[in-house]
Amino acid sequence: MKKELTCINCPNGCSLEVEYAGGKIISVKGAECKKGKEYAENEIFHPVRIVTTTVRINCAAIPLLPVRTSDPVPKKLYQAIVREAAGIKVEAPVKCGDVIVKDILGSGADLIASRSLERCEGKTF
Ligand code: SF4
């Protein structure tokens, strides 16, 4: 099988033409360094992403707190984590980096706050 990818390991953004079969990379064309092959292998066989989304927050100036996973998680868990986050509501104040959910969905990554929000009494959404 063939797949075209863009390596995002550095600003070069090499366009990779990857050939693979039987769970193995056969060839990678277009990579300007050996990290390209590693990127292609991970992206095809074990793709991961940092999940960015929001959770609801009470008593803050805005109703939604931006959150993200502390580490990249398997791409197949992305939508499930977004859905899980949609059902979460926290109370202000929150500091950037606070853990909102530890080991979310057993991914090994925590869901953490991406920004701080002070408490504003009376703000309930
Ligand atoms: S293959 Fe190497 S040079 Fe090209 S984008 Fe990836 S890391 Fe950068």
C-alpha cells in the first residue's frame, strides 16, 4: 500500500511517499533525514495526537475551559476523549496545568487545563 504524509517533526515539512505492507515499511521517499522514516512508521502503525477540547466551568468569566491531554494519546481514543470531556463540569478557580481528569479513559495521559480562570462569584452557566 502507498500513502502520502507530511512529516511534522521539523519546519521542513517534508512530503513523504510511503510504501508499506504486512505491518512493515518498505520504503519512504522524500525524507530529508532519518526521522522521516520513524515518523511515517509511527503515523501509519501507531498514530497519536494531543487532544484539545473544552470542559464546562462554573463561576468563571467564560463558560468553557480549554483543556488538552498532557501527552499524545492513540488517535483512536480522540473522539471518545472529546465526548468524555463534553460531560465534565469544573468549578473555578482553575490554574493552567491543573489536572482535570487523571489517566483519561486509561490512555495514560491526564486531561489538563490549558489556561487559568479566576473565580467570578455569581457566574453560573
Ligand atoms: S524528514 Fe527530517 S527534515 Fe524532513 S520534516 Fe521530517 S524531521 Fe524534518
